[in-house]
Amino acid sequence: MRISTPRVSTIDGISTVTADVESVNYTGELWFRMPEGIHPSQTAAADAVFPFGLILSMSTDQKLELEAPVSSVLLANSDLVQKIFSTWYPDTMELTQVNCQERVAEPTGQLAARGAMSTFTGGVDSFYTLSHAPGITDLLYVNGYDLPLDKVELWDLVRQSLSDAAADIGKRLFIVETNLKRDFLHNRQAWGRISYGACITSVAHLLSEQVSDFHLAGSHTYLELYPRGSHALLDPLWSTDRLRVHHHGADMTRVKKTLALIDDPVAQKHLRVCLRRTDRINCGRCEKCYRTKTTLLLAGVLDKFQVFDQTVNPSVIAAREVKNEATFSFLLEMRDFAKSKGNAEIEKALSTAIKRYQKHESDAEPLAALETAKRNVAAANAEVATANAQTTVALQRAQAAEKELARLRSSRSWRWTAPLRKVKARSRAKQVSA
């Protein structure tokens, strides 16, 4: 994969950062459209293309070439980033060869003069981080990530809600638009599991003239650090000499974060957890909406959050399909909370969904073990094939050496130098006997 030197152009006060991306599977122009009045430097733009480029190259051709120099801090950390991803996802993420110039680090003292920014989608994690991370002055939302670029009407609703929320709490909101996810990420770079942290940090680097610290709102606690694109291990590794990156909120469960918002009037008006592409901020039916409504109901405050309908049906909770361990961990938290609130009906419904997931995972274990065995056999066969190839090459070299030796022994020079070799042999024998 090759990424050109980013270009920064400004028309009517709006800056756009573009770069040409060429790889085996992906070719085209990447673009980031910045907020009015924000003009990234070439240095910021060069750092911005590195995180997503590294992730993309690990899952494609394992080569990354960048024309523009990149932060020495970012390059030094990239080795560990690769080791983490290749350990988590050995079948899809492989170590890549990075070829680019290193930019000498700037004095870290320059960071003290700028503010702090956090991700803000309007969700529980976002609201918690903007209230609890130190010194938050600015918020970041990227259009084209959780919402597709073509959902114009829904985007108008979301933009208005986010803008109103930012105004109500007195924070500056940066909205950046990009085609990165739409045009360059596909199934091998699963958004939540792999790409999210790198891609959101790429955008944050474009704003490194505005802020010196960037906080990603974490979803899980330190006890439940599943392999995810945004992770307490990974996020700080995207830092540079210009921007410190932090993973925030891993000391609190999702239930406790939700409870921290129940008296927040801004969250009551603008909380947005839904990722469905409907004509409303929250559809009220999806897994995330229902999980949040249930927690608020158990806390006795659902009626204060007018962004949700007021329906929570235990039979819907019990029938909900749990698709992964991350969602499973949230249900465990909620079941314990329901029990502590004495709501036996919801506790039973959550237990039903939990048990069904546990049975599914138990039934899947033999198949998973079989797949693991197959991969191990394939790896062993590959090692044997490599060893056989190396043996064949060694035998061919030995045969060639024997032929060369035979040719030398039949040559005139070998015969003519025979007396000399005998003299040398007798001389060595005398030295040994002495």
C-alpha cells in the first residue's frame, strides 16, 4: 500500500485534506472535510494518514509506504500496535513492512498550551467521558463513521442534536466528514473489532493544532478488555509528539456510566445510543436502545429521557439474541442491577437471554476446537513444506558442490599440483608428531 503526501486545500474557509491511496485491493482518493476555519498543517495531515494506513496494510499486502515523514513517536509505537493486532487476529492481521521517513519529535512542552478533546456521538460512553475526563474543552464527531454519508436526512437530525448538546454544555464541537470508512474499509477491517480506534485517531491528528490531548470513550472495564479497535492497550500507542491519546472510562461499567447521567439535563434531552438508520435519533427497538431503556427503567428515571419511548417488555428482553461476548458482559451487569433493585421480572428475562447465549457458546466449543485443530494442522503442513523445500535446496547445493569437486579433481591443474600437496601433507604430519 502506498499513500501520497496529503494535500490541504481551502475554499471559502473550508479546508479539505486529500491523499491518494494505492494498494492491491484499494485505490482512490481519501478525503477529510474539516470544520470551517480549521486548517490542518502538513505535519498534522502526515500523521493522520498513518494509523488507518497501518491497519489497512496489515490486512492486505503487508507493505506500507508513505511519501510524507511521520512522527518518530508514532513509528516507534507501531511495532507494538502490530504485535497486538496480529496476536488478536492471526488469520486476518499480519505484520507489515513500513517504509517512510521519520520526523524528529517536537519539544513536548508545546503540548501544554492546547486543550483536550473527546469523542462525542451522544452515547452513554461519550457523555460520561466529556463529564469525567480531565479538562475537556472540545468534542469530536466524524460523519461517515457510525452514519453512512448518504443518510442525509438522519444526519441532519443527528447533527442538530449533537450541536445543541455541545452548546448546552458549553463545549466546542468539531464535525469532520470523510469517505475513509465508506471507500476504504471492508469486511477484513471489521469496524468495532479492528478499525475504529485507528480511524477516529487519524481524524484527531488533523486537529492537533487545536488540542494536545484526545480521549477515546471506552466501552468496557479493565476486567473485560476484549480485543477491540479502541482498547486501553492500543489507544495510547497512537500518540505523537503533538497529540497525547488516552483511553478513558475503563474503570466504570456501562450500568454505572448510565446511572451517572440520570440527573444530567443535557443527556436527558440528547442521549443517542442507536445505530439503526431510521428517521429518529433512537429507534427504541434495537439491542442498544432496549438495553439503555431497561437500565433507565430500573433506575426509575426512564420517564425523564424523552429521547426514548417508554416501553420495556420483559419478553423482548428474554428473546433478544446475544451476538458476542461484549454484549453478553453488558447483560450480566444489567442482571445484577435488576437483582439489586428487586425487579424479579426483568432479572428473569435477562437470565433467559444470558443462558441461551451460554448454551450457544457451549455448543459451539467443539466446532471451535475443530477449526483450531484444522488451522494447527495447516500450519504444521506449511512448516513441513517449508522444511522439505529447504532440504531440497540443500541437497541440490550439495550435489552441485560434488560435481564441482569432481571437475576440479579431473583437471590438469589438480594433477600438476599433486606433488606439492603431498609435500604439504608430510610437513603437516611432521608438525603434528613433533
